[in-house]
Amino acid sequence: MSQNKGGRPPLFKTPEEMQLKINEYFEKKCKTVPVLDKNGMPLVTTKGIPVVELNPPTVAGLALYLGFTDRKSIYEYVNYGDKFSDTVKKAITRIEEYAEKQLTSGASVGASHKR
């Protein structure tokens, strides 16, 4: 890891420590959860389809979960050596993969080709 040139000390000392927290983000925060009514029962549509809240992975969400104040901070770890670089790039690629799948599945409003 390169030397800290002032400012705060790094939040993560090793890539493995950072990877554990990244895995936790994807496992705990990026889940689809049912929307519940006031009685705690899952809401369903008139066709009986459960209403869910999507929690897609995002770079900003990952940055906040890792304890950074902004998404720029996560990119700074790319400069802390090859191992941190790979850890950060893989996490961002996982987020990009999710977004790309949403665009190609037609599940995203942004992917609509209708005019």
C-alpha cells in the first residue's frame, strides 16, 4: 500500500479486510425484500404477485456501506496497490453486471426502446 500523504488513515489495512465488507454489502444490503402492509403481511397485486422493494447494488451504496463519505473515496483505493485495485475493480464490475442485466432484461425503465 502506498504511503498516506496526510489526511485520514485508510479505512482498510488489507484487501482481504475490504473484501469481507464488500461481500457483506452484496449479501445483506442488495436483496429484494417483500413490502409489508400495516399488519406485517406481504402486499400482493390484484393478480397475487408479491410487491417487493428492490435494493440494487450501486457504487454510492457500496461506498457508504464501506464507511466512505462519497463514491470518489472508493476509487482512491485503486491507487493503494494492485491488490486493492483488483478488489475495488471486481466490486464495481459486479455492480455494472447487475445494471447491464437490468438493461438487457427489459426490467429497467431506462432500457425501454419505445418512443
